[in-house]
Amino acid sequence: MIRTLLCDLLGIEHPILQGGMAWAASAELAAAVSNAGGLGIVGAGNQAAEVVRQEIRRTRELTDRPFGANVPIFIGEVEDRLQVFIDEGVRVITFGGGTAGPYLGPLRRAGIVVIPVVASVALARRLAREGVDALIAEGMESGGHVGDVATLPLVPQVVDAVDIPVVAAGGLADGRGLAAALALGAAGIQMGTRFICSTECPAHDNYKQRIVRAHDRATIVTGERFSHPVRCIRGPFVRRLEAMERQGVSETEFLDYGAGRLRAAIVDGDVKEGSVMAGQSAGLVDDLLPVQAIVDRIIAEAEESIRRSASLLAD
């Protein structure tokens, strides 16, 4: 059995976190991940505060195990969502898309475990000094909003820079990835793309099948010119975004054109004109499974990978 500091910190069985993907990280998915021994996350991106409250209550009806919530800072109205988390007794919060520093005071007073996403060593050091409990070091291989450093070099540098648990994210979808992350010094992994392709995830089947059919070079990053890079699977909409960026449109035009496209893909199933956000790990995902089967397989693969690596050591 694989047990790390992350398991002890969060009270979970397996060192696996679910990403807080907007429109996909529902109560049903979060509860399934928690019931499987990981940490499920309810996503608050693009949801009104009272809708998030109902999702948290629904999650609590579906699991008696620890779970958390996520809020992307760039969406605004962060305080409203954080107050919901505090009121509803959420014990773990992950942040993305900005710095969690300004919001730490009330969360500390509420005894909430805070785990921000970082894409650089400098931000990791700063947040560690400010008193967060752990960090998610997310490489550019991840889906959605990304940084510019890959997972393999980022994770060990963050591990070396801080003295709190580090979770690896970006490009991870199987047990070999978990074993590799542990070898880099991480205390666990976070996965988004792999959990989208689960039976409990509410994402439209068209979205899931687009990930299942993806190959190693299926994704691309757009928006780098505007310091707003997003990784998606290629399609007609994304190709037009590429062309707009090359043609030098303004940031406002670019962002306005992309507004609502993630919902169109995940909720409505429009994978041609919607934004199919997924990580490079999409090339590793070739089936749709219940969350329990996904977690069981990842742990079995990781244990086998660790045993195989240990067998290379000479007596």
C-alpha cells in the first residue's frame, strides 16, 4: 500500500487528488473519488455561490469521507465562494489561476487545509512562506489554463524549494505517472483529464469520447500572446483561435470569442465549436471507467512500477 504525508494531511487512503474542473467537478464525481480513497474536489468555477453550496451538500450526502472544493481566482467573487466553503464546513480548498495569499486569513481561522496550484518555483516559495499547507506543482502538460514549465523539471524544483507536501499535476493519468511523481519527491498526484473519462463525471459523452480518441499530439496551447495560455484538443474552434492569435487581434476580441466555449463542449457536447480542455495525458486515456476502477488500476500499476524499479538495485 502506498501511503504518503499527503494521505496523513488529508485523511485519505490513496495520494490522489481530483482536479476541480469547471462544469465537470460535480458532487457525483467528487464523492466517487473520495469513496475510492482519493480526495474528490467540488469545482466552483463558473458556478454561483448558492449553486456551489448545493453541490457541497449533495457531496456530503454521497460520501462520508474527506472531500474538498476548488475556486479559480481569476473568475472573481472569490470571497463569496470562500464564505460558502467556510459556512458548509469544507475542510480542504485548492486554488488556481492566481495567488491564494490575500484569502488565507479567514481560511486559517476556520481550520481549512489550503493547497494552491503553482506553475513556478518563485510562487511556490512565496505561498509556502505565507503558510499554505501543501502545493500542487502543475506542469504545462495539463489541460485548461497552463504555465510554461513542464511537470518533470517543475516538480523536483518545487520539492527542493519548500518544506511542505507537494502534489504533482500535468500529464499524469496512470500508475506509472504516480510512481514517477513519487520518485521526483512529490507526495501525490492530481488528475483532471483521466477523471473526466469516468462514468460519474457529468461531462457530455462527446467530450469524453474526444479525449478517448486523442493521440499524443492532439492538444495545443492558445492564448500565449496574451499571457492567458489554455491547452485544448484541436478542433475547428481552436484552429480559428490560432489564426486570430497569429493575425494580431486584441486580447478583448480573443477572450470574447472564447467566452462560453468550455460550457458548450462539456455541457452541450459541441466538441467542434466548443473548447475541449484536456491535458497531454489524453493520449494515455483510452477508456471510460467507474472512478473506483480508475483508482484501483492506478494504485496497482504504481505499486508494480515501484517494485520493478526496486528490482533494478543490485544487492
